[in-house]
Amino acid sequence: MDRWAIALSGLCLVHCLSTAVFVALASAAGGALFDPLIHEVGLAVAIVFGVIAVGRGAYRHGYMMPVAISSLGIGAMAGALSLPHGEMETIYTMIGVGLLALGHDLNRRAFR
């Protein structure tokens, strides 16, 4: 019984310390991660990589469906960059990222 009690006390201590450390790290990182500039730069980089990867794939395999789907996703992502930072920007970004990911998957499958 004492071993179980000691183990439980140790687990409680680990839980309390790790929770405090996690909350401190999350609050410090949260300020940086919610900065609109990070989203804008990240979306711009994703658009560039998407254009290069899907364009190169279409050139190599000649299948245009990945280009069509990816273009719709890239357009939604580019449109999200023009919106003020808020809820609608997030929705358009998620739709665009999902469509671009689908285009990348179709591009990958076209090589099979």
C-alpha cells in the first residue's frame, strides 16, 4: 500500500510540475504564434511551395486535375491573405489548405 501511495504522490508531483511548465510555455509561445505576420508569411511560403510542387508534377506526368484542385486551394489561401485577421480568414485558409493538400495527394498518386 505504501508503494502505491508513494507512486501516486510522485505522479501527482510530476503532473503538477509538467502542467505548470506547459502552461508557461504555451502562454509564451501563444503570443508569437498568434501574430498575424507569422500567418501571412506562412501562407505566402505555402503558396510558393504549392505552385512549384504541383507545377513540376504536372509537367512531369501531364495530369491536370492536381493543378485544377491546387489552383482553387491556392486562390482561397491568397484570398485569405487579403482579409483582415479574424474568423473568416481562418475559414478560407483552412479550405485553401485542404484543397491544396488534396491537390498534392492527387499529384503524388499521378506518379503511380
